Amino acid sequence: MLWLIVGLVLFLGVHSVSIVSPRGRDALAQRMGEGAWKGLYSLLAFAGLALIVWGYGLARQAPVLLYTPPAGFRHLAALLLLPVFVLLLAAYLPGRIQRAAKHPMLLSVKLWALAHLLANGTLADVLLFGGFLVWAVADRISVKRRAAAGMSRIAPALPGSPVNDAIALVGGLALYAVFVFWAHAWLFGVRPMG
């Protein structure tokens, strides 16, 4: 469990610098240089992600059960996960989906984390998915506050396109099907639908 926690602290910590101190993030990037900051950021995020994967795998070998979700929650989780890949793609493809969701990546993370909390009840699950859910909610609040204070570093919106929406929708649903029927079992050893 220790490696999972260390990984979460590293990964979510580096992703929380702008939440905790947007001006501090900007000052640090300016002092180090944008390239050096991005390099350090990427290194810490990758190390954190590797520790999360390793630590979660270790924790699954001796699970500590906190709650047993009702069987029907698996179906609810599957339903909540349906738009996750669509939103994930929409984050990079300007269009109506991106505009409607405002921050599709954060919404995607929130739905992913909530769905997994509904379907899984071990301590490792609560730490992993609960940690990501708390982070995504905090980041969304922070983004709103930074925008209201005129501190948003969001790039100007690119022109949207119905083609981008179609790619996000079709591609996202295809990725969902691949994950549900094959990739989730291959990557994590768990079949979501059986």
C-alpha cells in the first residue's frame, strides 16, 4: 500500500501545483525555464504513475475489503463509464462536446473515478479512485477560481468542428467497447462485464 500512496502523492501532487499555488507554479517555471519545468513535471508524473501501477498491483494481492458494492452497481458503473473516452478525446478535439463539457478531461476523470468507486470496495480502490476523484473536483474548482481571477493559462479556443465531435463520439465509443470487452481484462485481469 505504501508504494501506491507514494505514487499518488507524486502524481497527483505534481498535478496539483496550480491548484495550490498558481502564481507559485508560474514563478517556478519562470525561474527554472519552461522547458526544465516541463521536464521535471513529466519526470515526477511518470515516476508517480509507475509507482501507482506497481503499488496498486501489490495491494491487489492482499486486498483489504472496506465495503461490498451491490451487484447492480456494476451496471451503473458501466453506464457512467460510457462517456469517459468520448470526453477524453473531446478534450483534444475542439467542438460542441468540448464547449458543453467546459473541461472534458476533468469530467472524464470524475466519471471514471466515481464509477470505479461504485464497483470496487477495497482500500486500494478507495485510495486510487477516491484520490483521483478528489483531485479532479479540486482542480475543477481551482480552474473556475483562476479564470475568475484572470489567472487562467488556457490557450485560446481553436475553432470547433462537427467532424471533431464525430471523431470524439465514434472513437470514444469504440475505445469503450475495446476496453470493456478486451483491454481491461488484458491490462488489469478484471472483466468488467463478466
